[in-house]
Amino acid sequence: MTSVKKRSPDINKRHDQTIRNNNSIHADGPLEEDEGVYESHDSESKKKRNSVSEILQGHAKNIFSPKTTLPFVHQSSLLGLSCFSYLIPIPWLSADIFKAAMVLQSILSFLGDYVYAGRTSYTHCMDRILASFLTTFFIGRAFNHLTFITSVVLSILPLICLYLGKKAVINKDMESYAIWHSLWHLVGALCLTYLASVGGE
């Protein structure tokens, strides 16, 4: 019969201690690496969300949705006041339908960006739809009636403000959002005023 040698208690203790030490090392090591991986992943994820393509995709995805894009309720007096910037071009607009559109845009912007800011409301999708249509329409008019350089400048200035405002929302910087989105309203209205004043509307 084969005999089995038993390990002494001291050997067993040293063996158990070695196992516990190894487990402790493996438990601590990967955890620190994982934290670094998570931080790197969060950073890459934020960069991706801040990209122009991702923001455009997000706008297209939410254009017909009554849901707000703000992470929480945030009513800014500056932003609420800026919504009425769309009334500025009205004296230079010749067509009544454009004048009515500017009045309607002011109302929808005020409801969506101030009254129902951070809350679900169908004014959000109506605001996005009308703003997207008017922006696209008047950019097209600019390229038809103005020089290429002038058209690019008038088109890109308000869009930069819109992009920076949406980027601020992603970063949950509501003060910057209020400033940039207010500028989106004001700069866009002033660009349209110039377009209408030179007969491009």
C-alpha cells in the first residue's frame, strides 16, 4: 500500500500565507489597472460625444422627440431673452410668411429653451424642426444671392455657436450652454438680417 506523507503544520501555514499574499497582490494590481482603463474609457467616450459628427447625429435623432436634451432643469434669463432675437430681421423681410415664421420661431424657442427647459414638451421638437428648416433654407438663399465667402461666414458663425452650446450640454456646463445657445439665437438673427437687407431673403 502506498503511504501518504502529511505536511507539517508549519509548512501548511507558510503555504496558506503565500496563497493569501498572492491573492492580495492580484487583487490590488488589476484594480489599479482597471481604474486607469475606466478613466481612459470615460475620456475617450466624452471626446466621441463631443465630436461634430456625434452631435449632428444626436440632433437628427432627437429632432422629432419631445424629450429635452438638457440633463436637468435650467432656466436662464439670458437665454429666454435671446429667443426674441428672431424678431430683429422682421423689418427687412419682404414676405409675410417669413415674418410669421420668425414670430413663431421666437415663441417656440422661448417655450422650449426657457419655459420647458429641462422638461419634456412637444415645443422642443417643433422648435428643432422649424429652426432646422429655416436654417437650411436661408443658408441656401445666401449661397444663391451672395458671394461664396460671405455665404460661408454667415452660415458657419451661428452653427459654431450651436455646436459649442451642445458641447457644453454634454459636459454639463449649463452656464456656457446658456451663453452659446443665446449667441446661436442672436448671431443667427443678425446674419439673417444682413441677408434680408441685401435682398437675399
